[in-house]
Amino acid sequence: MILEHPLKNFSKTYRLETVVISNPDTSYRTEKSYVRVAEVYYLGNEKEYFRYHVLVVDFNFSNDDNAMGKFLKQISYLFDELELTVDKDGHIIEINNLNFLRLRWTKIAAKLSETHKGDSIDNYFRKIGSILEDESMLIGFLEGYNMFGLLFNGLLQPLDAKRKRLSSEGFTEILAPLKDGDKMILTISSEDPKPAGIDDFRGLFVFREGHNEEGFMEIKKDNTHLKHSLLWIG
């Protein structure tokens, strides 16, 4: 019997945005935004797992008019095409085009190293290289809210009862569903994030007909205010 799953018809386009506010309560406050438009295609079942093709078709970085912004935008192109295997809860369990990513990174790093020099750049290159060599680290990176964590984080289908789960930051998240007409609204809060160095953590997801239409996560820590959002646009 072929396992059915709500993601079966998950061929949609999403707008993902991360807003980073540094020193929010001071005169040195700065704000940067990073927007991506991603198309997600369902490729079929593999036993009890599901395969997806994620294609980022547009980038819009608020600081891409300066050297560092342009550098980060070039780095982002590394992850503009992903082939993923996902479990029934919506967690990534395998990256099927990992060798493709490694080869692409070799080419991108070689090109960038011609015009970007310094210890910080070298450290950045080493960090990305290390992540690409360890698939579990790469999966954790891709499931971060600043990457694709608003899609692939175990919440791709609505819950029918309140529950708790351990976050990647090491604290307990509280997930509470609320039915609103033909929508299911899932709010996310935390028991006590402060031991993990987080001052505030909250979010919500909106589901309609079993798929995620909208999501928002807000995290405050270390003089940084992070806002991650997801919106289904087609």
C-alpha cells in the first residue's frame, strides 16, 4: 500500500523572508532583510518517505548594494536548488543532490576567493565546507528558520491537540492548535528559553486544507531581533 501524506499535492510557491534587527533598543539600530521566492515540487514516494525539489527562483537582499551583501547573495546561490527526502512529519532525512552541492561549492568558493580575501572570509569558507561534508550538519542548517525551517521542521500538517517538543536550541516548545473556520492556527511558545540564551521566542502557522499557508517566527537574543516569515503566493 502506498503511504498517503498531506504533502502529496505540495507543489507551491512560497515567499520566505528573514529580517535581522541589530541593537534594536539603541541609536545603533540596523535592519536588514533577506527575501527568497521558492518553488517546491513533490516528486513522489520512496516507501514511507517523500521526495521534494526546492528551487529558489528569486533573491532580494536589502544590503546587496555593498560588498558583504553581494558576497552573501553569491553564497546563497549554493542552496538555490535542493532535492530532499522528507519523513511523514516533515523533517528532512536526506539530501539527494549532496554531491552536486559539494561540486557547486568548489566552483563558487574558487570564484569568490579571487575577489574576497581575509581571515573572516577564509573562516566562512571553512565553515561552509565543513557543513557540506557532514550531511547531518547540513540538514540542521537547512532546517533553520533562516533557511527552510518554516517549511521543513515537522509542522507541515496541522495538529489536532496541544503538545510539546524539544527545539533545536535546547528548550521546550509548546504547540497549541486552534480551529478557525476552514483554517487551523498553530501558535508556538516556549516554557523557558532563557537558559538557551534566548530572551523571547514565539510564532504561529496558518494551515488550510492540510497545507501551510503562512508562518511567522520571532526570536530575540544577544541584542538581535530576528523575524522569519513564510507566505504561500501561488
